[in-house]
Amino acid sequence: MSDNNTQQKDEQQPVQVRREDLPAYCPTESMGLWNSHPRVYIPLDEKPEASCPYCGTQFVLVDK
């Protein structure tokens, strides 16, 4: 892997999740098949931020 790949991952914006959209899960419907992994639920009920244990995608709970 190259440094460019790491840089791309670091520049990704967190997925914003509203309370009415809970439970949050990864991969999201907008993620491509190429980066798919088993579905995991992201625990945002205890802390407002969490990351996927497979791909590292950041999730943040927002109240809008």
C-alpha cells in the first residue's frame, strides 16, 4: 500500500447519523461493493463518536 492510500483514508469525512436513523451500521448503503465487509452495528448510544472495526470509517451522532 502507498502513502496516498493512507492519506485518502485520513481525509474522509465522518458519516453523520441522526437519532432517528439509529441504529447505525457499516458498510453504509452508499459504500461501494469493492470495500464491502460484514455488516456491523456502530454503537452511538453511549458515545457520540465511534468507528467501524473493519474499515475505520468514523461515525458521529448529530442532533439536527
